[in-house]
Amino acid sequence: MVFGEAIAAGRMAAREAEGTRMETRDIAAVLIGLEAGLAIGLFGFGTTLFAPMGMGVLGAAVGYGVRRGRLQLIRRALRAQLRGAR
């Protein structure tokens, strides 16, 4: 299959799809962070122009970062345990 045919068929190479695709839990973390940020922005800044939206974006970024950081810590702990078991 030629490169152009794969794109036309809607299929991507395995390594391309692996890096760009978000997991369901990543999306959930972003949405939860967005909702929390919007709530904090509304209560904290009221109707100030764009403040709730900015807090929502900041909350989404924090939610995604916390999810990724947690996964990194879990992976490190598992690696350390596997190394210790050798």
C-alpha cells in the first residue's frame, strides 16, 4: 500500500497513532480539570471578561498534567520493584 492510499483509507501507521491518540482517562482528566477551573473562575472572578475561561483552560492543563505525572510515578515505582525482584 502506498503512503497516500493509507491516508485516503483513513488508516495511520501504528507508531503515528500511538503518539497522537489520547486515552479515555486523559480526556476525562482534561474535562474534570476544565469543569473545576470554570467553577473556580466563576466563583473567584465572577463575570470578569475571559477570567472564567482562562481558569478553565488552566484547570484542563493541570488535570492533564496531574494524570501524566501520576502515570510516571506509577511506572517508576513498578520499574524499581521489578529491578529489585531480579
